[in-house]
Amino acid sequence: MILHAVGVLVANALLAGGGVGVLMLVDGWRRLARWTRPGVALLVGQGAFVVVAPWLLYAGLSVSPLLVEPLIALVLGAGLVVHRRRALPAEPRPGGDGWIAALVAGVPLVLLGARASYHALFQFDAISNWVTKAIVIWSGGHRLTGVLDPRFFARPDLHPQSHLEYPVGLNALYAWDFHWMGTADTWVVHLQLALLLAGAIGTAWALLRPIVPALPLSAGLAGLVLMPAQVDRLLSAYADLPLACVWAAGAIVLMRWRAERERYLLALATVLLAATVAIKQDGGFYDVAIYGGLGIVLAVEERRRLLELSASAAIAALTTLPWRIYNAAHGIGSTDIRPGLSRMRAETGNLRPTIDGILHVFVSRGTLFALPLAVAFAVACIVKQRRTEAVPFLLAASLVVVSIVLIYWNAAVNLPLVLIPALARILTGLIVLAWLLLPTLVYGALAPDESSAG
Amino acid sequence: MAIALTFLLAAAALGLAYAARTHRVEAATVLIVALPIVLFVPPNTQRWIDQLRRDHNRNSHTSRAVVPLAILSVQNQALEDQAALSIGRHQTYAIVLRGRWTERRADTSALTYLESWLQFQLAPRLQVDPDRADWLIVLGGAKGPLPRGATTVYRLDPDLLVRRAPTT
């Protein structure tokens, strides 16, 4: 087990190497404080892999180290060359006191990682969807080619529980781990989720530390590691926590891009939000919510920057093209959602239980009341004219809720048996974002007027 | 988790004491953020310890997933083990239904789960159409006639595992 865990750590260290390359390419490396770089590099590396690996698979290639390592070396090499040619002095953001976060959030995170490495896979969807496909990707085909075997991936009739219509980004990430474990250890694979959480926490620290003091931010990040709902999601090995990690981090990066006007932040947000939709198609409405929320803000305040935001959204959407083409070519689709006015008229009875279910999740103790607290302090921030994070957060949260209500309204799946119990999972992204932003919003609401916080 | 929690609480208390002396807003922020953690995380520690104990009691060396409740009564461990042993990693298999699985009252939900479970247990071996498969897993077929072209047969009551002669 220990060797397998080391394999997962090596696999992620290599991805972090790719993340360093991406950071250098977009000129983010010199802008980050030295000790915040590893966290951001890790998440960006994981995100970039989740976006690019499916392209390799759809192109008939594999995600074996033989193929991926040279690609990582290429990105890192290109990043180094570009970074050296720029020869600009470092302009690091505040955040060098990362040892505080490392101490407060790092200890529970290490324990959670150890716990995650020693956990039996038990959720049926995780087994049939996420891990079975990962094993086929890891071990199928030849060393370099033929991994996305159409006898499996184009036969939804033979694999009805495997959700072949889903994107394969997370499956590819697990397959990458299996390559480095040398086997498909379904216990240790949970460690990957803890490492995604670590990346999200590191990124949140790097981005938010300039506007929030170290102690409250550290307490918030540690709280996310210990949040019961988050721990349950992690140990279930569903895709909702990975999606939440990359989306929430991407949303924070996008909000900071709006405040700081740094293009490298927009580039990083694009990578992370593209990764969101490469993990699970739910990422689609999450991305629409954050791009839409920020788009509304920009449309009111800075229309000129809408073009940049639209370009980022378009790139994130375009990255899903190979997946959509593959599914269309093989006639793979889902009939779970059948939108239509007649359906909506007929199914108005779905609205009340959906809204009740959403509210129930928001006020559940397992989420530490993240959303009600964040909303309350966001409103307080707006009252105090500190809108940078508060307004996009409230807009994005509203859009996520509206999207879920609309999807459930038009769903052709059993509402009380399947959809309502799934709400706790589906809302994970919003809850993680709310909790990551909570220290910023509280500090912004409480800080005296002369402070530049918020 | 309990250790982490104790550590976190101690760190929060120390931090709060320090911050309260120097920065009131900072201290208040820590307090507001830490309050739900202190209130709602500790009640979960016993559940987490129980989960860990359950995992520890399972055999971690096999790295096996937990058999879903939906198939506990219909799962055939001997069949899974024999299939994993006999079917080559790049060979294919098909699932054929006989006996109780073809009856009108067959539990189709359990069958769907069972098929997915077999796909997981046997991955990366692929399930294909019966006419193209190297092996047949005949669920409920132990007492019926053998499929045509069978070269090797394992009777793993109530199921059959059958190697077929390669088709030309």
C-alpha cells in the first residue's frame, strides 16, 4: 500500500512539473510567492492533465508515462525557455508566510491523505463509472495506442451503468495513477482526491492571502479539510469533489483576475475551468455560472474586458470538442434531461421538492453552514462597498441554484429516489467555493473602512 | 481525524489569543470561521473512527472494493475468481443469461448491478457480444446444456464459465 501511495505522489509530482511549465508559459511563476508556487503548480498540472489526457485518448493514444512524460518535459522546457527569455524580475504576490497555512491546514490534510489511502472503494457509481473505465484506460490497448477501446467506450448498451456519455478526464487521471502504482489499487486511489484538495487549498492560499490575513485564511482552509460533507465526498470517490476543487479554485482565480487585471490569472482560470468540464458534465453549468456571474459584473462595470472573459469561456468550451465529437460519432448520449415547455408545465410538482432539497443541503451541519454564512457576509460586504468577491460569488451561486432547478425540472429521472439524494453531491462545488471565500468575505465585512481588504 | 482536530483547535486558540491582542478584526474573523468547525466537526469523529475500523477489518492487501449490497445475494465469488484467473487480460468475454435470469420474475435491477460488478472485477478484460467473445459467462447456466463450441468448462454453481473454440 505504501509503495502504491508513493506511486500516486510521484504521478502528481510529475503533473506539478507540468504545472510549473504552464505557470512559466503564462508568466505566473514570477508573480507567485516562492512557497505558494507548489500548490498552484500542483492544481494547474492536474487540471492541464485532465484537459489534455482525453485529447490523447480520443486521438487513439494512451496516457502511459512513455507518452505523457515527454509531453510534461516539453511543457516544462518551453516554460523555462520563455521564462528565461522574458528575464523580468520577480514580482511576487504576498503569501510568503505560507508556513502558517502549511501548519494549520497541512497537518489535517496529511492525515486526510493517509486516511484516504486506506479506504475501500464502496460506492457503486464510483466502481462502475470512474474506476472501471480508469482500469480499462490504464491496462487496455497497447503501450502507446488503442486504449480507448470502442468495444467498451462505444457500447453503452453493454455498459449501462458506466455512463459512457461522461467525459473521461478523471478516469484518465486515475489511469495515470495506476500506471505509477503498477496496479489498480482501488484503496489508494482515494489519495488522488486528497491531492486535488491539496492543490485547491494551495491555490486558494496563493490567491487570497494578499487580501486576507494569514490566520483567518489558514483556519478557513483547515476547515475545508475537516468539513464532514467534504470528507464524505472524498471517501466516496465520486467525481463531485474533484470537480468542486478545480471549479472553486478556478472561480477564485477568475475573481482575482477581475480585481488585479493580470492576464496570467485569466489563463490559469481558463485551464481550471476547462478541467471542471473535463471531469464531469456537471462542470458545464458550474462554468456557465461563474463565467455568467462575472460576465454580468463586467457588463455593468467594465464592458471592454468582456471580450477577454468571453475568449476564456470559449476556450474552455472548445476543449470539450473532442469528447462531444466522439460521443456524436458513436451515438452516445443521455436522455436523462429532456427539456421542453410541455414537460415543464407537466412537472411543476418537481419544483418544491427540488428547492426544499437544495435548502436542506445548505443548512446541513456537514457543510458547516458554508453557504448561508458566505451569503450573509457577502451581503454585508456589498453594504460596505467591498464587492470584488461578494458580487460574483452571489451571482454565481444564484446561477448554480437556478441551473440545478431547471435541470431537475426537465429531468426524466426519478426525482425522490435518484435526484434529490444526489443534491448533496451536486452542490459540493458551490459549498467548497463558499467555504474557501468565507474568510475573505468575513474579513471584508468586518474590516474598518480604511482597509483595502475585500 | 481526532488528532487533527485537537491540533486545529489548539492552533486556533493560540492564533486567536495572539490575534485578539493585536488585531481585533482578524481575531473576530478567525472566531467566526472557527465556530462552525468547532461546533460541527467533533460530532463526526466517532463516525470517522468507526469507518476506519471497518476499513481496517477488511483485507486491505487484496485492495478489493466492497461488494455492493444490491448483488450480495446473487454474487458468485468462485466464478469471479476463476474468470479473473482464466480469461487473459486481452481476451474478451460475454455474459449469457440462463435459468432464473430469464424468468419473468427475474430481478433485472440486481442483474444490471451484477453485470457492472463483473465488468469492474474483470477489467481490463472487455465484455463484448456473445458471438465475438473468447469466453462466455453463463449466469444461471450450470444445470443447462453447454454452449456450442465449448472447449473448457468450469461449473461454478449456479453459473458456468466456458472457453470457446476460436471462430474462423
